[in-house]
Amino acid sequence: MTEKATFAGGCFWCMVKPFDQFDGIERVVSGYTGGHVENPSYEQVKTGTTGHLEAVEITFEPDVFPYEQLLEIFWQQIDPTDNDGQFQDRGSQYRPAIFVHTEKQRELAEQSKRGLDASGRFKKPVVTEILDAGPFYAAEDYHQDFYKKNPEHYKEDRAISGRDEFLSKTWKKTEASS
């Protein structure tokens, strides 16, 4: 039996590959969630006026790859102290968030967030929101699996954004951060 997990962590291109490489992960889809416009386009979302966040929806097998492991990977992809966007991508549509599908996910996400905040890893408080999952709209085809379709552009974008430098410094370069 599969479940869904939804995470926003800035540019959704950078949020697919870290999850897309494990047994038990069936699918990772780039898209939009959390807003008030039905079936928004990338052009609409990037204006920051639809209320949506760029996000990934992960279909996973919890018996093979537990939600707690997804949370660990998520935290290692973002700056959880920045609620105004992520790295070079600024605006509400790029802020980090965990969208929970069940009460169990909420409990685990809140516990994980408290643990990260108490860890002393960050000088500022962890402000990443934990929100109820709502409608998720898949992004346009050209956004799906971007790291596979455009590997050079993907690597360049990650490097220019400051994401890789931050993650390497913060997490001492773990497997999940690339």
C-alpha cells in the first residue's frame, strides 16, 4: 500500500532527485499546492499571487521507505530558517513547507521539526510550516524529471543558487544532499 508525502523546498527541480533514488519511492512529481487557483500554470504560480508553493508529491511505500526517512531527506535539502524563499528563489511560492496527508504524518513532522530546532544546527529558529495537504497540481511536462532531461542546466542552477554550498556546509555533505 502506498502513501503520499508532499514537500515544498524552493525550486521543485532541486527537490526531485534527492527522493527519486531509493527503493520504496514509486514516483516524485513536481507541481503546485497550497493556493487558491484551480489548476494553476507555472506562469501564474511564479508571480506569487496564486498562493501556491512549488512542491513535490512523493508516492512511497512506507513499509520499504518510512515517512521519517523522507523527513530526514527533506530537511537536508532546504534552509528551514528562511520563510521568504529558498536560496536564489525568493517569494512566497518558494518558501519551504511540509504538507501532511494524515495525523500520523503531522505528528512525525512536528516531532522532526522540534528535534531539528533543538539540535543547535541553526542559529535562527526553524520556521518551516507544517500544513494540511490539499489539491496538488502536477507542473507542466517540461518541469518533470528536470534533472534527468537537462542534467547540465540542473547542475548549473543548483550551483548558482547557493543551495549546494549551504547544504554542504550545513550537513557536511551527506548522500541525500545531492
